[in-house]
Amino acid sequence: MTFNWLTQIGSVTWLNIRNIPRRPASSIVSVIGIAGVVAVFVAVLSISAGFKATLATTGADDVAIVLRNGANAELSSGLSEEAVRLIADAPGILSDAQGPLVSDELFVIIDVPKRTTGTTANVPLRGVLPAAFRVRPHLKITEGRAFTPGLNEIVVGRGAAQQFTGLTLGSTRKWGPNTWQVVGIFEDGGSVAESEIWCDVKVLQGAYNRGSTYQSVRARLQSPAAFQTFKDALTADPRLNVSVQRESDFYAEQSAALTGLINTVGTMVAALMGIGAVFGAILTMYTAVSARAREIATLRALGFSGAPVVISVLAEALLLGLAGGILGGAVAYLGFNGYQTSTLNFQSFSQVTFAFAVTPTLLKEGIAYALVMGLIGGLLPSIRAARLPITGALREL
């Protein structure tokens, strides 16, 4: 009995699928509608995935970032020169031949025009010590050279050089009272550092009247396990009022607000568009059922039950949904994956350059969404097909 039922399902489903080319117009409309929804869904969420990947690339478990207690971003932090000396003496910090791998840093926002629109954007100008390059071992100068301490020289991240004007090697820009010269371009594996401009921290302090204050300290630890020892030493010191985080945790929190907003908006847009695509699938499947009314009635008269008819119509709808999902995913991947752009990081109020990332997970989610749209679109028509009156349809033969 079970074998006979499965045979009926296979026969009717195969018959349905073979008839799809006979209805090209309605089938293509359904596939394109679903593909459009999937393309938008995947493209929007690829913004979130790319932004999150950029910040995730930046963080390391064996690097700690120290801010003033209560500050949730470098821009709102402040540390005295005495505080940074105490931090540098804490246990757990890795040292090399040049000393402890600790970087005292200052973070200011400057206005730089975007290449695409010409409008000004907030770009981070970060003052660092030479040790900053040792704290970040993956950061490499790819063009020119590193800045010379004490001079108005800057090195620019690859992302910032691509997205903003006037940051090419050898160019000069005036920010604050100083005229700065670009002497190098650096890369850091696509991290958020590539969105920044770096200079000597002492020069930056003088240019922006920051005295001897800093905003953050980065320390490369002896191992990820040394983090707790380092943190406990700083938080237990009554001379300090600081918060200590792993760099990876810090940047994960930085990405949470924007990625959450993008995911919410993207899901809402895809849901609204999906309603239209579902109606398109419903109309397509109703058309298919109407065109096959006599065929379905004949099968029922020959002893085929209603369940195989329902499953065959749903299978056709799922196949159209799968085709739309694959097409939409391909469009999103070819059109958006790797596209370079920049956006505002709500935590630092500065631009972060990143690339859209159409990941395998997003493509799977897009295809799954397409199958859901196809399933919903085929549900009512499949029930109607199973309930077609046999006698009425056979009179038309």
C-alpha cells in the first residue's frame, strides 16, 4: 500500500515538473519575483556580515584594550600619563627586545571628503607610539614608509585611501593647525585599522591641545590566558579607574548596534517584498492547476488519491522557489560580494571602511527563504487541486 502511494506521488510529481516548460510566462514571473526578494535580502544582510567581519578581524584574544572606567568607546575615554605608565608595568604583558608591547593612543575625528559623493565624513586620526606596529603584528606598510616620530607625517589605511580624497602617497592635508604629509599606506588584513589615519601621538597631542592625555592603551599579552591576571592587576590598583576588555570582545560590542539595525531593516524589507512574491507564486500555481484540471480529474478517476496531487503541486512550487533562490543568490553574489564602501560606526562616530560579504550562510538563508515562499505560494493551489470535482472536470473531455 505504501509503495503504491509513493509510486503515485512520484508519477504525478514528475508529470507536473515536465509540464513546467509549457507555462513559461507564469513560471518565469514567479521565479523572477522570488529571485528579486532573495537578492535584496542577501544584499542587505551582506552589509551587516561585511561590517561585522571587519570588526571581528580587528579583535584578538591576546590583546587587551584599556579605557577609562565607564567609557564604551575610545572617543569618550581619557587616561593620564601616570595611568598609562602604571598600565605598562602591569603583569602579563608580552615584551620583546625593544620593550613591552604596549601602545598609548589618542583618537580624534577629522573631516575628509568621500571620493564617491564629495561630502565630508568623520575619519579617525589616531596618534600612536612606534610600539603600535609591534602590538599589531599583521599590520604592514605596503607603500612608502612609517611616519617619523616628532614630524607632521601620517600613514593611511588602505581602506581610507580608497574611500576618501587627498590621502594618496605624497599628498598633504591640513587638519587643526598642522599640515600633514602622507608618507605611507598600510594594510592590516581588512581590519578596522585600515579605515584610520595614523600619526605620532605626541604630535597629535600638541596639535589638538590634549596635553599629555591619552584615550586608550593596547597591550599584547603573553597569552590569551594572561588576560585575567592583567585585568585583575589594573582593576585592583586604587590609583587607576579603568575598564579592561579583550580586543575581540571590544570590537564585537562595537559592531552590535549597526549589525542589529541592518539585520532588522533587511528582514523587514525582505518580509514585505516576500508577500508580493508569495502572491505571485500563488497565481502561478493556480494557473497551473486550472490548466491541468482535466488531467488531475482523470488521475483521480483512475484511483489516484488527493495526497499525491497536493504533494505534486507543492513540489512544483518548491522547484520554482529553489530556482528563484539560486538566481537571486547568484545576482547578490556577483553584484555585491566584495563591494567596498564605508559607513558610520555608531560607537565611535567615525567612518569604517568594509566590503560587502555574501557568505555561504547568507546564500543558504536566501535559498531557504525562497523555498518557504514557494511552499506558501503552492499550499492553497495544491489544496484546490486535490478538491477538484471529478465529474465536472471529466464532462469537459
